Amino acid sequence: MALRAQFENKDDIGVFSKLTNAYCLVAIGGSANFYSVFEAELADTIPVVHASIAGCRIIGRLTVGNRHGLLVPNSTTDVELQHLRNSLPDSVKIQRVEERLSALGNVISCNDYVAIVHPDLDKETQEILGDTLNVEVFPQIIANNVLVGSYTVLSNQGGLVHPKSTIAEQDELSSMLQVPIV
């Protein structure tokens, strides 16, 4: 299945949404058409949750998650956190983390088994990430950039990396993550 959607005439769909095999978060404040695209295709399979994080709509940049869990920044309000807990399946662990690099989606990329992270991510955050999302954590850079969440997207079947990544980086990632990387 492939869908086309825009959030307020912006093509950066991953900035305003977060999709996993267990849930889909969609930023509040978008058009009805934006929501209907997600709900029409996904609502029968996984919950589609309208949400904000820290009062912001850039939920894809602020969160990181997989079928096991969801990490949100410390700036997430209690009301937002409770809304997520009430809306997501009970099997999804939700954890708020105190992290200087609070745009978690920019600095972490993961699937259901592994996560690659910004090399300066706090060790405590790496432990929480591993425990909450049930992943093995690897500090990494991609194409000489530390924003691995922006430069990489991973699934359980493979990964996509920035076009400026070297073949050696792709091979190293593929070997480490045990999935094909392109």
C-alpha cells in the first residue's frame, strides 16, 4: 500500500506523523483530508491517534517508537502523556525521557530489534531506549552526520540511508543491523 498525503501543503509527512506496526500518531491541527488518509487505510488494523507533543505538531521529529514502545521528550505534558496511554494498545510501553537532544526522532532511528543513535545521546537515555523499545542500541553517524533519525529510516525488512552515505557505511550498517541497507 502506498498513499499520498500532505500536512497543510507540506510534503514532510514524517515530521507530522509516526507510523509503527502497532500504532500511528498523527499531528493535531491538520485538515480532515490529512486524517482521513490515515484512518481510511489503517484504522481497521492499528489505532490512529491524533496527538501533540509538548504542544507541538512535529510529533515525528519529537518521538521515536516501534511495536514495543514509544519514547517522548520530557517536555511532553502530563495531559498529552495520559492521552497517549489511553489511546495506544496496552502492549506498547510509553516512556518520557529527560534528554538534552529532545528531538528524539532526529537523533534515533529504529525498527523492532535495533536502534542507531546520535553518538552524544545520554547513556541513561540509551538504556531507557533499549528497555522500552526492546532494542539493541548502537551509537552511529551516517554520511558524516549525527542526526541519524533524519538520515536513516529502518524497518524489520531493511533500511534507507542518506544518498551521501558511503558504500562502506551501508555495508557496516547492514552487517550490524542484519537487514539490507540502500
